[in-house]
Amino acid sequence: MQIPQHKFLGLYLALVPCLMGAGESAWSEMAQYRFKEARAHFSALGTREGRLGEAVALLNLQPRTESNVQQAAALLTQIMADGDRDETGLTARYMLARISQMHGATDQEIDAAQRYRELLADSPDNHPLAAQSVIKLAMLTLYSTALPREPSQRLELAAALQGRVKRPEALRDFHLLIGRAFLFYQISPEKALAHFEAAWEAGVQNFSNRSDVLVAIAELARKCGRLERARSAYEQFLIEFPRDDRGHAIKLILQEKGQKGT
Amino acid sequence: MSGQLSSRIAIGLVAISFLAASTWILLRKSQTETPGQIVLRLAHDNLHVSVRRFYQEITREYESKHPGVRVEVIDVPGRVWMGWARTQLTGGMAPDIIKADSRTVDQELAVYYVPLSEAMAQPNPYNRGTTLEGVAWRDTFIDGLNNPQSFPPGLMEIYRVPFHGATSRLYYNKDLLRAATGLEELPQDMAGFLAACKLLRAYGEKKGAPIIPLISFDDTSRILFGSAIFEQQTQVVARKVLRRETISSNRADNVMGYLRGEWRPNSGAVAEVWPLMREIGLNCPPSIMNTVRDDAQFLFSQQRAAMLFSGSWDASYYLNNAKFKLGVCTLPIAAAEPAGEERRAYGPNSEQNGVVSGGNQFGLVATGQHQAQALDLLLFLTSQNVNERYAAMVQRVPVIVGAKIDPSIREFAPQTAGWPQGLSFEFMELGGGWVSRLIRTHLHYLISPQGSVESFVEKYTPAYDRALLLDTEFYLQSTRKNSQRSDSVIAAQAQLGLVGNAAAANKSARMLENQNLQEAEAMQLKWLLSLRDTGQVK
């Protein structure tokens, strides 16, 4: 939203809550890292959405305290009790899983995994946060030290979640995650390549991630003997990222390939 | 009684000071603003005369193009800059455009600055008639603003734009070099360089006025031994331990290689770097990691040091003030290693991505009353023509594509035909500073005449493991905090997306892409740490 100039600024700020809706305005504040202000506005709402916003803001209210995190968890649990399948309820469930995984004094990865699994069971494809539960679950499956498994078993279990991923951004994140895991555990560069290709197809958005994925596709394709694909990915990289510090190395790789006639 | 009197005097003085300050501010405001006129304010902390002159000239030019706009440039001394800037920002009185260097944290950027991403997708109108006409503003910067200061990964928005870049170089005294070696230029191979150092030292001894062949100061010593030597000489090992297949590695990749036992500071290719570093370091004062800038500059200016390792930020001073003929070149380390030795480096480090650093970036302040006009000024200042003139006037490296580097500083042009850097020397990017402190307190064992490679390795390596683990723990804590902070913001963006705000939905998706990759990387590190704890990796 474009902020208007000088003399109307005060009027604009006063009217924002009316124009946007009080809840929307408070979410906008939170999106700008204004957790304290957002919390104050959410608690004044006295609605279910207000309780959700207050809980989410409490997680980052400075100074961060365990009692704030517990208060947030209590508010989210209360929201769930009033309904856990609507948009507000699904957000509350996702945030509770995040609290278990990331916000508590100690990591509770098994509890978090269980919460993500339950959320996933409710087919949350039309909710952007609930749809992330499959990614977070796959991540815990791949790496959590609280779940003792062999790397190949981890990869198998995580990859099996693919059928549960529906939203394009979740599909992108899923393939990036699994592709990187194949490389980390040094299992099947071919499968890693397939996942990176799928992630690329789904649309990697961030500049540096895009450049890394394209280079990984080129490098893996070269190592897997798919030389034409390697060449096209290197060339695409040079066009799309002309000022990346890998450009010189990649030009030399292409020259070498040209000399070998491949 | 006397106590009461003192209190009253103190209160009175405070009241008078408050009134005087208020009056001054009110009068100043009334002097600066006239009806119908827009006053833009730009604040920076580079008080070099050439920089101030540039701002003076360029703002007058901007004013002539925009009648009704006046630009005030506020010069603030560097020593008080951060305190001043933070007070202005939190008090809601900040200038419209303000320098926001790498000390400005993500949350400050998000709260006090305007995201520029939307404007970045549009062409810069001040590039009309140049080679950049019609090119998106972002793509007019030499690194596409793909640096963590302009585009902080945690925020997923462009917040800052650079005015100039920086490269590190070796300055040398040509008069001394000629007198000591008969050479006009510093040799561009390591053997020739070391031989020249030896002759310079011998020349000083013969004259009875000792000459230090090479000097640097705290910050540049870190660049000299870190980026220029260690990180160039470990290119091959960094690539070997990299599993992400991205050609260039990040610091987490380096740590993972270490945790898997794939490299150690006291063995293999890394251990081979120390003798070379000693050979170079023996030409420096042993206290080089703690030498202050003024001392190093004094010794070089007084011709008691023949070479100074510094960067383009000092070009203006030496090019204009040196009392001797000045030479500038890169450290001649990129030459191939002796035949038969296992290759440690592919070639010189690329300066493509590192040229834009956090030192000189500017942002638009969110509380500014004239944001559209301030954005226009920022576009003007980062146009090809203005950037070229700026770089020439202040003798700095331009950052806009096609802006020609001034002939006087052509040696500082970034080397783009190079390779990504190798292993990190100090692991500063992890944020803990433990490895860095270890290096600062132990390097003298390596580079002092009384020291040796063996004594350095013996004292340095036992503590290295602990230092790197502490840095890794710090990094994991930072990553966790980032995830915690971004959770609330992602949730907020997603909620806005659910009520039809497409831009917010998109931002939430972009932030999740990064959050997931960062969390996965942190979990990989934790996995490897747990293997160490259970003795599965040594």
C-alpha cells in the first residue's frame, strides 16, 4: 500500500484501521515487525482473530520470555477449542506446532512432528500455513536427532510425503528440501537432480536460491552424464545471473565442454 | 539547605537548556521550510572533503532540475554516527535518506526504512539516453543488489542501495622499490614479490634506516591474511567439501566439511597454507593484526614501510598526498603454485560479488514526509551518469553498470575473472567471533621471526576445534532467532493473503522458501554435531 505524503499522513494513519478493518491493520503492523503495537491492537479487538494475533505477537514481544510463549500457547489452545478446521483454527494449530519446534526453552521435535502430522491429516491445501506442515514434517523426518533412523530410511519416509504436497510454493519447498538432503547424505545425485528440476519447475523465487539451484542442476546433470541439460543450465545461468562470481568458472566449464565436442 | 539550593540550580539549568534547545529547533525549522517548498534531508558520515564537495554540487544540480525542492546534506562524524542515527530514527525525526550500514539490523530496517523492491523493478528514469535506458533499477547495480546488505535474506526486500564499491589492493612506494631492487613495478609472482621484500629490508639496513617491507592495519590485516591469502589458497579444498553442488560455498558448508573431518587446520591442503603465510608475514611487523590504521598509514607515508595493504577507500588520500611515486596492484598470490605440488587454488578470487559491501549504503526513511521525492533523489544519485561522476570525484569504485572507473583509480577496478573464495579464515559470518579472536591472539606465532609454522600449529590447532564449535553454536542460535522472528511476520503476511492481499501472500511464500532452507541447513549442522558427540565422526 502506497503511503500518502505529508499533510494527509495523520489523517491517513487515523483512517487506516477503518479502511482496512482493524484486524487487517494489526496484521499489517505485525508484518512490519511492530509486534508491540500489533499486540496492543489485537488485544483491544476482543475477538477470536484478536486472540490469534495477540498470541502470534507475543512470540516476538521484547524481551522474549518463556511466560509470553506459554501465554501464546494458551491463547492458541483456546482458539483451537472453539474450532480447529477453519482458517483461524488452522493458523493456531500451525503456530502451536512451531512453538513446539522453535519457540520453547527446549526443542520438542517429536511433539512438533506429531502436530504437523495431525494438521496434514486434515488436508490443509487451501491454507498457506497449514500447507507448510508437510514441509516441516519432512524436515524433521530428514534430520531430527530425536528420531533415530538411518539416512536412507529418512529419505524414503520424507520422499513418500510428496503425494501430500499440493500448493505450488509448498511443492517448491518440498523438492528443494529433498534434493538438498540427497546431496547431504550423498545418496543418489540422480534423484537430487530430479528434485531440483521439479523445484525449478515449481518456481524458485528468491534470487540467491534461484542461482544456487540452477548451478546445482548444471553440476549434477554434468556428473550424471546429461551433458546437454548441463550445457543449457550453465548457459541459462550466465544469462540470468550475469554478475554472479561463479560466471568465470562456468564460462571455463563451457569452453572445456566445447573443446571436447560435448 | 545547600542541598536544596543545588537541586534548584540543577533543575533551573535543565529547564533553561530545554527551552534554549526547543527555541533553536523551532527557529531552525522556520528557517529551513518555506511554504510550497519541499526540503529533503540526506545524512551521511563520510566527512572527506571530496565527498562533501560532491554532495554540495550534485544537490545543487538536482535542485536546478526540480524547482521547489531543496536538499540539505547533514554531515555527521563517523564516531557518533550510530548513536545519532538511531536517536533520529527512534525519535521519528530522521532525514529522508540516511546511510544504513551493516550495523543496521534487520528489525531496524523493517521498522524504520521503506522497502525499495517495487521501485527496483522499474527503470531508473535518470538513465534515459544511456546504455541503461529501460533497464530495471535493480539490474543497473553491478551485483544486481545480490548482497546481504541491500537485500537482507531475512527480510526478502531490498532496503539499501550502495553509492560505491570497494576492493583491496597493495599500495607501494615506487621510489623505494627502484632504489632497493632496480625495478619499476612490483613483481607479479610470489617468488619475485618475496625477493623484492628481502631487498627492501636489506636496503633499509644498509642505509641505517630500517624499512618494513609490508604493513597493514587491524581490518586490512584480516583481509590480507584472510581473503587475500587463506581464502584464495583454500579454493580447492572448499570445493571438495561442498556437497550442495553450487560451485561456491557458504560458511555453513565449510563448517559441515570440518565436522565431517574432511579438512583440518593442521593437515592436508590447509596446513600447506601456513608456510606461505609465514613467508609473507615475515615481511610485516609481528603485531600486524593489532596495528591501528593511523600507525600503519604514518609508517607508509613516512617511507618507513615500503608497501601498505589497504583498499580503494584510501585511494583518494594516497593518490593525492603521497610524497613519493605510488604504485598499486593486487597481492601477487594468484600465480600458479610450484610444479608438482597439489593444486590449492584455481586462480584469483573473484571480486564480482564482494565489491559492494555494507559500508556505504543508503535507505529511504519510513517517517519521511516526502517519500516520493526522496525516492526520486535516490534514483538520481544512483543513475549511471551521477555515479560515474561521484566515483571520479571521490576516487571510489563505481557500482552502476557502465559507469566508467576514473583512470586515476583504474587499478582498483574489480577483478571479475576469478573464482569463488575458499574456506573462511575467521568465520566472522557465523557471528560468534571465537575463531577470529583465536587468530588475532595466535598469528604472531606464525609471522614473527621468533615463531615458526610448528609453534603456531602446536598452539593454534588444539583451541581451534573449540572455537569453531562455539561459533557454530552461536550461528545456530542466530538462525533459531531468525526463524522465531520470521514466524510472526510470515503468519501476518499469510493472514493478509487470506483476505485477498496478493502481495502479502507472495511475500509469505518467499519468506517460507528461505526459512525452510535456513532451518534445513541448521538441522544438518545439528545432525553432524550429534554424530561428533556420539563419536561417529572425529
